[in-house]
Amino acid sequence: MAYYKRLRELREDHDYTQKFVADYLGMKQPQYFRYEQGFRDLPTDILIKLADLYHTSTDYLLERTPSPD
């Protein structure tokens, strides 16, 4: 699975909307949509904020580890 699919799965598992995540990240929903669809690469600062939001590691988000710890 591509890392951007993991972003969607985590968001849905937490019952967050794209708008909620986009607001948390300080961006508009269409911009976040492009990250989640794999149309744009994640900048490092956004990657870190997403890891904080989901209480996981950046390695898990990038599929470098199979476990969210």
C-alpha cells in the first residue's frame, strides 16, 4: 500500500473528516485531499504534524514499519 492510503485509513479509523485534518494542519481541505490521494508529496513539517495527530511515528506513516508504535 502506498503511504497516502495509510493517511486515509488512519483518518477514517479516527472518524476524522478531511476538513478536520486540514484545519488541524492549517490548510484548506482541497490541499489536504491532494496529499491523501498521492497527488503531492508530504512536506516534512506536515508529516510530523500528522504523526502527532495520530500518535504514531513518521516511519509508520511512510510504511517503513508495520506497527504504529
